[in-house]
Amino acid sequence: MKGSVLAIVFFSTFLNSIAQMLFKVSSEEFSLTPFVLITNFPLIGALFLYFLSALLLITALKRAELSVVYPIIASGFIWVAVLSFFIFGEALSLLKIAGIITIFSGIFVLSQASKPVPAKEGGGPLG
């Protein structure tokens, strides 16, 4: 996968994570009444960032395989954990840190698995 596609996917997940932060903020004054919905600016911002994130993801998917791009989206869990720690003061426990390391490891392994393997002579997919 090209670096530009990778950057697009990571930026998309970052925007998605910022949207999650805004959803959390918007939940403090959330109600399904029309006036509250149209005046809840954190909610509107979150929805806009979700939309923008989706457009970026679609752009990346146009250039790369879904099986490669999709695991990288898991980095959103990392962004949310770290941003929640800094913005909301949520705990970043050893288990969360272990989960972050596991997600990074999984993204790395899957990215390595997606690299093309040189074809053997006379072989199709079955040899």
C-alpha cells in the first residue's frame, strides 16, 4: 500500500475519533427534540467529521484492498483511548495500553500479510 493511501486512512480514523469526542460532548445536552438537535453544535460537528471521514475512507478504498485498509481502521480505538485520556481525563490503564499494543501489532501483521508474494514458476493459485 502506498504511503499516501496509508496517510489517508490514518487521517480518516483520526477524524472519526475526533467525531467520537464530539459525540461525547454532545451527549451532555442531547435530546431528540428538533430544536435541540439543530442547536447541538458538537453533534453537528461530529456528524460532519463522520461524513468527511467516510469520504476519505472511500478514497483510500479506491486505491487499496479492503482487507488491507479495514484493519487500519482499528487504529481508531487507539486514537479514542489516547484522546479520551487527554481531553476527558479517562484512565489509561495497563490493560488499555496492552490493548493498544495488541492493535498496533495486529495492524503490522496484517499489513505484512498483504504484501505480494513472488509467484512460483508454473503456478497459479494452487501451484
